[in-house]
Amino acid sequence: MPRSAQSAGVREVKSAARTVELLELLAARGDRPARLQELAETLGVPRSSMYALLQTLISRGWVRTDVTGSLYGIGIHALLTGTSYLDSDPRVRLVRPFLDQASQQLGETIHLGRLDGWDVAYLATRESHEYLRTISRVGRRLPAHVGALGKALLAERPDEDLPDGPYEALTENSHTTREALAADLAAVRERGWAVDREEGVLGIVGFGFALRYDTPAQDAISCSVPVSRLTPEHEERIVAVMEETRARIEAAAPGTGGGGPRWR
């Protein structure tokens, strides 16, 4: 889990924390804009202070409002900053060509994700030509316990780090208890890769592989397949191709820093 400013021995700047909390709240709402009163109540901020903060962020492009000035949503500068993150990250640049190759070999959707607290953030996706999603997953998050990416990364960490639960269920197959998830992660460690059988999305099976160029691993790759196309033979091929892809990425990884900073 990320360290707070206070745990690092630095006093938190309340105005900065409030701004970040507001942006994260608006981002999490997606296509559901919020009203001033709702934002003020959720964050425990006086209406006048919230209004002033919103107007400041609107003027700088981080928040947008409708023609009536009563609804608020995330602004375009959030997209520009997120794009800059992807463009500047050496790991993402390294992995992208390997995602292309795996997608071409398997004809399935391939993802790169990164652990962010108790979620996985999608950093790159190569969509299958057999079925196309109407909304890209890049920049979106999924609870780590319900997907192959997340379980592959959680298995790289001791079970003592797992939250107590109960966990959110996205489908009837999702793990909702710490004990069930820990048993699954033990199988992941023994196998060397994770499998998500309709735990995050009904009708989709995922296979996840942690990239161990960091310790503990922060990134993972996965292959998502519709249940209707998953035969034992295809599953065996997916695992073989993805294990080879992981090995090639890890072999290429040491030079990705380019002498630049090592982010944490």
C-alpha cells in the first residue's frame, strides 16, 4: 500500500490533499457528474470552500462543469497528465511491443497492469479482433482480488498483507473472503501464474503473469479470453505463449531505466 506523507515523516498539506481527494472522487464517478452539495458532503468540506476549489480547478482545466454551472466532472487536463505518465514510463514503452506480438500469436486481448494499492490500473491493452470492447480499459482500475493481473501480483506478496475482508464481489465467482483469496494465491505461487475464471467479468477468463523485473513485482501481463472460445488446447497455448512473453520482457528489462530515476 502507498505510504502517506505523514507515515513518511512529512506533515500533510491539507489543501493539496483536499484537491487530490476531489479529483479522485470525480474520476471515480466516471460519466456520473456530481453537484456541489454532494461533493461538499462526501469530502466533509464547507460549500463555500468546495465552490472556490472547483472554480480554481475549472479555470485550469482539471474540472469541467455543464452550461448551468451546477454539475461537475473530471476535466481534460487529467487525461493529458495520464497520457504523459504512460508516455514517460520506461516499463510501458518496453512492454508494448511484446503485447503486440502476444496478441498476434494468440488472437486474444492482452493487458499490462500495475498494482496501485488494492487495485490494478490498466496501462496498455491490445484488443482481440474477435471481439472489441466499446470502452478502452487503459487508465481504468479493477480490484486486485477479482482479476488475473491482480492475483498474479498479490501472490508476489505475503498473505499477511491482505486486507481482512469481506471483499467486493463483481460476479458470483469473485472471492469475498481472505481465506478463499489466500488459498487461490497459494495455487498461483505453485503454478507460476494466475487464472480468473469469470471472477471480474462474466463470460471472460483471464490468465495473469507477474513481471519480476521489480521486487516485489509491480506490473503484470494477462490474456483475456471469452469462455466460448476457451478449449483445453487453447488454454495450454495461451499459457505457453504468455510465459514465453514474460521471460522475454524480463530479459529485456534491465536496460529500461536508461540511467533515469527509479520510481517508487
